[in-house]
Amino acid sequence: MKRTAFINLLPVHIGLIATLLLSACASDNAEVIYINGNFYTLDEAVPRAGAVAVRNGEFIYVGDEDGAMMFAGSRTEVVDLDGQTVIPGLTESHMHFDNLGRNLLMAPLDVYWLPLDELTEKIEAAVEEAAPGEWIIARGYNDAIWEQSPHRRVLDAVSPENPVVLRRYCGHAHFVNTRALEEAGVTASTEDPDAGSIIRDEHGEPTGVLVSAAGALVTAHVPPTPSLSEAEELEALKMGSDALLSAGITTVHCATGIGMDDLRLRQEAFDRGFLEVRLMDAVGIETAREMGSPLTGLYDDRYTVRWVKMFADGSLGGRGASMLEPYDDMPGEYGALRALGQDEESYAGLVAELLELGFTTRTHSIGDKGNRATLNAFEKAMEMADKQPEEARLVVEHAQVLQPDDIERFADRRIIASMQPVHATEDMLFVEDRIGRERAAGAYAWRSILDKGGIIAAGSDYGVSPFNPFYGLHAAVTRQDRENFPEGGWFPEQCMSREEALKAYTKWPAYVEFSENRKGSISQGNLADFIVIDRDYFEIPAEEIHQTEVLRTVLAGHTVFTAE
């Protein structure tokens, strides 16, 4: 009887064991395997690979095709990459993400880097379409490429009755016509505001150029633009997300300093599937206090809010950057520290307060005086909050002009520089005029920071500059613009290597995010974010890097963009 009972039960046991074994094997299977790729991993243990296997949004294998296929199951998707080059998903370390989708949706009047005659033609055409007295608002002018200094009479000639306000591409100066000054009540007797300058001619009359805080004297009188509906705002966020993914950007650091309303809108966008890109937000000081603590890793590591954005000074091109010595092309003008930078003790206390809440600070600092004020405050804040640099990860945004002694302070990741490579190749048109060649040698000093053991998180500062990351990689490697000018590069001794430049868009921003063990390289256990590109980044001539195009973007293991 016992033998009979055993024989009768045997099929049941065999079926159960088979089911358990199949279940166990299935749990080890990859969801997707990518083969036949030229993978540059940025993982020192496995620097090159031909295939990867992905499960639950993470790399479970990085190596050769035979090894990857060991993870194949009946439901595994296998994607052949046809030998194309693969690099980790790129991070945009400083941009104004909220503006991207809105600009794509609304297409505002854009005069980005136009020659003066083309700019005035565009303004004249806008005036013809406008109602009498309607304000003409545009953005993106760059007077450094003009043969004459900006003066309001140039705008008056094409718009005598309609007030015109142009925002410089850097965002820290405005150029307006006489009618706009009249509407705002700005005259020769108007005093310069704190942290701003009204540029005047030899007779003391305003030229129409308003630097830093002076721009608000006029912009405060501009009628508000109609607000977007919530549906439009959500659509704008989707358009921005899609645009970044198509450019190979899988993570974006938004440097705007948003408030609670925008924070809630972002979360709704994730809830409803409008946002796919990994978004790391900065908030304003009061918003951080209201939050009480950061948000980290929401929506499967898609959304984090742990930074506070601050400003120490303005821009170099607009002469609003705070300098230790006056501008060469405007004697007596030093730029201006914002109120934040004028009292380093209070500045440090504020950063320390935020550190204790769990927030780290990213401060816009461009001039050598502005950078020094920020570095002083950051170092003091870490002492006040009893935080080590590894815990604080404080970030200087831009860090454009540095004194040699201050470069040392970025060593060993004590403080992190977030820099925009394309700014160097744009600003080279005017930097030596503004501050002379000697001080310019300490500007955009990437090599000097890296040689001291510092790291750089790279970005574009869109909407100041285009967000295409390959423009930035090209500029970082060559110190040339996209016409490959000047020959040999501008201060070429400050160039990054190709590997360093790629790390500045991958591994080093991941460190800024406290995500160095999750992102930035194609490594087992990391989030499976990578891009397929149309040429071998490490083998092509350096002057071609900016021509690179993205063929496929993979986020959490799944394709979210293809060039087709």
C-alpha cells in the first residue's frame, strides 16, 4: 500500500517541483537583452562590453553576448544594436526645464544671437503685427557679436511707439527702447538699484541697457502674459521631457528654484504619464522650509527634490558678475553681489539651516568675487552644520571666473563645480574685452579643477544655450565653437579629455545627486539608462563630436526614443 501510495503521489511531486524550478528560472530571466553593441560603460571593472541584460529597470549583466544570453527566457526581448556605439544616458546638470516645454508650446519671439540688422528686422516685423502701444518682448540677443554697442535709438528706429524689451541670452541684462523707459519712468535721474546698473552714455542718459536687477525697473511694467491652463502646463512638461530624451538626456537637473505649485504639477505629470525623463528639481528657500525635508527617488527613481537654488551675482556678458577688480571695458564697474553674497555670515547660516533639513545648495556664482563669497559661505556652512563634504555636496553653479587660490577649494570634491562647456565657446567672443587676458586664463578653468582632484557636472543652462549635450561634449574636448573656431581652441590648456567630458555628463552629476551607486555608468545593479549614437565618440575626430546624433534612448531598460 505504501508503494502504491508513493507511486500515485509521484506525478504530483514532479509537477510541483517542475513548476517551482520554472518559476525560479523565470525570475532570473532578463526582460530585455541588448546584443551586438559597442558599449563604452565607464565602469572600470568592465570598461567595454558587447551586450547587456536588463530586468526590473536595472542592468543584471554587462559583458559579452554569450553571457547576456544566459539570462534569456521565452519572454525575453532581444534587441540587436547592429554594432552601433552605446554610452551611458547623459545628464543635463543645469537647465531651466520648465522653460523648455513652454517655449516649444508657445514659440515666443526669439532673437537668439542674431546680427543687429536681422534682429531689428525681426522687431520691425513684430511691430507691424502688434496693436498700437502693445509691448514687444523677445529674448536671446547677444551684443558681443555686434559691431556697435547697443543703444536704444537702434530700437527706436523700428519701434518708436511700441515699447520693446529684449532679454539678453544670458538672462542677466535687458535692452529696451525709449518708449519702454518712458513707460517705466526711467530717466537720467533714476538711481541704480542694488545689485544692478543703468548703463548711461557720455551725457548721463540711459542707453537702454539695464544690467541685472536694473532690468526689473522696466520688466515690472510689462503686462503679464496669459497663464497657461493646467492641461497646457502638463503638455509643456511632456514636450520638454520628450525633447530631452530625443537628445540622449535621461536625467535633468532643473536649476529654476520652483515653488510648491510647480512641485505639485510635476508630481501630477508623473502620475499621469506626461513625464518620463528623470527629473531632479531645485526649489526656493521658502519652499524648502515648507517641505521640511527632501523628496527622493519618487516614481521609480524618476523624481527627486533635494536642492535649493540661490544667486550670488549676475552674468559676465552683461557685466553683472561680481568682480574683485573692475571690468577692463568699463572702468569703475565691478558688477554687483546680490544681497545673499553681501553678508557671508548670514549666507553661511542659511546654507547650514538647509543642510540640517537635508537640502543641499546650488548657488549661481560667476565673477571671481561672487565665487569667493560662495566658497567662503559653503565652507563656513559645513562647519556650522557639522557636515562633511561627502554629506553636503554643495554646488557652485557656473564657477566661471576663479582666482587661482580659489580653484584649490574644489579639490577632492570638497565643493562641486557645475559648469557649462558651451558657455566658454560662446563667451570667448567678449571675455577678454571684459576682464583682460590674464584674468580670462582663470575662466572656465576645467583642467585646473580636474587636476586638483575636483569634479565637474556639465550642462547647458538652457534657455541661455542650446541643450544638445553633444555641443557641450565638443566644447569640453576642443574649446572650440561648432565652426571649430579658433584653431587649436581658446585657452586649450583647459580642455578636458574625452573620457572626462563624458564623465561630466554621466558619473559626476550622479555624484551630485547622491546617486553614484545607481547611475552614471553601464554597470551591474545600476539603472539601465543608455543611448545608442551614430558614431564612435572615442574614435571620431574631435571636431565631429557636435555632429553626433542619437539613434535610440533607453530608460530603465526600455526604449523611449528611436530616430525613426
